[in-house]
Amino acid sequence: MTTQGQDLPVVILGAGPAGLTAAYELSSNGVPSVVIEQDSMVGGLARTVEYKGYLFDIGGHRFYTKIPLIEDIWREVLGADLLVRERLSRIYYRSHFFKYPLEPLDVVKGLGIGEVLRCGASFAKAKLVPQYPEESFEKWICNRFGHRLYDIFFRAYTEKVWGIPCDQISAEWAAQRIRGLTLSSVVKDAFGQTSKEGAIKTLIRQFLYPRRGPGMMWSRMSEILESRGVTVELNAPVEEIHHSKGRFRIRAGGRWWAAGQVISTLPIRNLFTLLSPQLPEPACVAASSLQYRDFIVVALMLKRSHLFPDNWIY
């Protein structure tokens, strides 16, 4: 076993998008690494599962970025298999489908002029009498859209997805999650006054998508890594992480690995229980209190084509 930390490979825990991309960048710069994954396939929650000739995404994923370096990596990996797709997302509310991003005429048609006027009055009130301090998701949205639009389009969906009341989600999270989204930005986008460079992530109308689902990106990246001599070890759950004086020994899948550095994509709550020696008690207590949101995917196989045009229905 090598004793000099700088001579050891970087060990990456987890072969999801973050772990594989880290290994890809390291190998592009001549830095050796090993990727350790507990599952039998790569991709994490962005993988694509094949069953009886059908391909299923584990959760909905699209590829979109304003950072050219990231898009360059995607194109390097997939080439012509990275396709441009038109986005169609709709919200199902009161037996009507609303296009998302919201379009003013579509909203008027679906809600009716009376409800639109009430939403307008609510928006005007929010602008005249904003809620301060703006410490919650609820207040952040209400201050920008009014309480009525918040109730219709934001509250129920957010609470279903995250399992937390909107008045308990921080405003900082809202600002990061839907940065730049305001009623005026929605209207400008509806009339085509937003350039790609100024596009807000939640309002994009096109995205990149691998020909055989998002998992294709990560399986192809794994193949490239192995062709470069990077080991991608599957079926190897991490059991222990020993650390001392800048060096690491990791037991995963019954095998020991030596590392000069470790990049972990494991849930922090799990990671802290694997470390030896353990971190200070306050850190361990904080990590153990973290909660994670899980989801259930129901995949249907139907002998029909073109059931609906949407990418997502909320």
C-alpha cells in the first residue's frame, strides 16, 4: 500500500452524475481515480432502467445549463445521441390544463375573467403591502405573485414534493430554486422577449435529452472512464472510512481501498456514520437530524403511442 497521500488515487463514493462527472474531469486532467458504487448500475437517481424492451427514467430529468463547460462535457460524452427536445409542461387544475411556463391568455381562458381579476387584485395588494420580514417560501412567493396565485399554482405542489409546509421553507431556498421568476418575467417570456442567455431555468422551452433516456449519459460516461483506466466498482456499498493525517482507507464491498483524497456524494447522514474516528458530537448530531425526501415511481406499459404531448404534467 502506498504511503504518500499524493501518490494515491482519488476515491469517489457514488457513481451518480456528480461522482462520474468528478471522475471524468479528473481523468481529463491526468489525475487517477476510483469510483465506488453500491448499486449494480451507474446513474443514481438519474439512471434509466430497461424492462421488457421499455425504458423508464427514475424520476423526470432534463439537461439544461447556462454554463458552456458543462454542456461541452455532455456533448463530448454523447455526441449525436444528445438531442434537442421541445418542452411542454402543463398544470392540471380545476379540470383544465394550464401551460407552464404560464401564458396570460391561457390562464384567462382556464381560470375565467372573474378569477383573473381576483388574482390581479391579490397581486396589486402584494405590491402595495408586501409581507416583511420575508423569511419563508410562502412570503417570498406571495410578495411576487400575490396570495391567490400562490394558493393556486405554488403551495400545494411544493408541499406535496417536499413534505414541508411552505411557511417553514426558507425564503433563501425559494430564491435559489426559482431565481429570477416574477410575474413580469413570465409575461415577457410569454411574448418571446427573453433571450437564451437571459432565460430563467424554470421558463425554458427547449432542453437537451439523451436518445435513450438520462441514464444513457452516465452509462456512456462510465464506459469512457473505464477506457481511460478508471475503475468503476459496482455492487460495493461503503462500510468504513478510516482517515488519518490526510490519508484514507475505505472498505467497500468487502475490499479495502487506499486514497489520497475522497470525494463523497453519499447522503451526509450516512457518510458521518462511516467515518473513523468520528467527527465531533455536534456535527454527528446535526447530520443524524437531516431528513431526506423519497419518492415512488409507478411505470405503466401501454400498447398505444402518443398518449399525450407533455413532458411533465403537474
